[in-house]
Amino acid sequence: MEPVNVKMDELDLRVSIGNLELKNPVMTASGTFGYAREFESYVQLHRLGAVVVKGISLEPRAGNPPPRIFETACGMLNAIGLENVGVDRFISEKMPYLSALGVPVIVNILGDSVEEYRQLAERLAEAPGVAAIEVNISCPNVKKGGVAFGTDPQMAAAVTEAVKQSCQLPVIVKLSPNVTDVTLVAKAVEEAGADAVSLINTLIGMAIDLKSRRPRLANVIGGLSGPAIKPVALRMVYQVAQAVSIPIIGIGGIASAEDAMEFMLAGACAVQVGTASFVNPRACEHVLDGMVTYVREQKLESVRDLIGALRIG
């Protein structure tokens, strides 16, 4: 089915992430859209608010051995292992294509130490076409016994501060849901200088093959994404919106315009479409088309009228 052609010229769909203005709130989610070229035959990439590429590390990573993806009820488990080409090849091989798309390119970065995050930010700050950096703090800090940066407010703040000091680009910190109180981490990265937060990253889960009595993933555990996590993601976005004043990008089970606008009502100013792209490669455009229709039908002055407009009581 061809994407719906909806005139957007007369509609105000603009949103801002720090000093970065997007023409609409619909973005791709890191790790689900490759480096964008993979989707060029399915999606009119220039229509998107922004493209967020898969996570980039200092050195190339091969990722985990297969099997590393398994479909679950209302979702998907993945243990890709952060496979990527490394920052040097990304800048030389991927950025020329990405920078010609006509949409902001947000680069997700990952590291095993604060110093690795710092170096990545410095390299990407010099790369033409990079509009912002999204910091994946769900990675393990090898110098702290493998504890994920995102589960400790102080470590999350340290990474954020290092990245902010190393570049002038807007810095978005992607929060892990695998914590007792996500607002503590959100407030810590805000105080450390984050321009925005995105949430949520995947929940930790696993699946078992009853016949073989073996895990479905070679890595045993993986990240759960898709519609199954949407209620958790909505709750966390709502809680973080009450705790911080910086922009929030909602992620988690968004497959329709209705899903996206629920996140905006909960306090998100933009959204990322992830797992839905595996089911429907045009999911991002369909979300955008539905949002345009809703804004027009409701006669809203701006899509920004939805942000945090949840009615309580």
C-alpha cells in the first residue's frame, strides 16, 4: 500500500528539542532503522521529523551470535549486541548519504566507559550533518563491574556531563526502564546539562523453547520492545514529565498515530517509532499521516497543543 499523501504546509507540526527544531514530531528509533538507507525504498525519508541511526561505538562491533531476535506476544526480544560499523566508518561511509536526506540526523552513541563517550562526542561534533547526539546509557560500565550507566544517577550524570563538555550539539539522553525510579536518573542528567531525554529503552526479558529446554536467544536474555511495553513507557514518560523541564521524546510500542499522541498527552514533545518498522516498514509515515489527520480534524493551532495536555481528575 502506498503512503497517504497528506498536505502539511498549512499545519504547524513543528516541535523543538533543545535548539533543534523538527518539522514534525515523528522520528525513527535507534537500532530499528539501520542507517536509513535500508528503508529508502519504503519510506519517503524527507518527510520524517528526524532520523535516529543505530548505536555507534568507537570501534566496530560484531554483536552477539545468533539467534538474537525472537518474536514474543505483542513484542520482540532482541540481543543484537550493539553491532555497528564504528565511528570512523560511520562518518566516512554513512554520513554522506544521511546528511543529504534533508532531515536532522541524530546519532546514538554507546560506550563502556565515560572516556569512550567523550571521544565519540568529540568525533561526531566535527562530522558535517550531525544534528544531535542521543546517548545510550543502558550500556555496562566495564570499570564499575559491568553496572549499566543508566541504573545509577551519578554515572548517568557523569556520562552526560562528559558528552556536553565535548560538543556543542544538542544532547539527548536515552533512559533505561530497568530502574526502581526513572525520575531520579532523569533529574540527574538534566542537572548535568542534558538538552532532552528519550524514554524508554528496552525492558530486560527472556524466552525459552520448551521442546529443547534452551533459551530462545543465544545471549539468554535480551531487550523487550513493541506494544507489550507501551503501558510501562507511557507511565514513565508521564512521571518524568512531572520531574524535569527539558523536552521528552517518547518511545515504546508506538505503532499508530493514536499511540504517538498518547505519549504527547503524557508529556512527550516528540516520539520515536521502533519495533513497528519491522512489521510495517512504512510505520513512521503512517504515524505521521494519522497525526496530520487528527490535528486537522481537531482544528488544533499546533501539534504542540497536545504536549502534556492529559486531563487528570
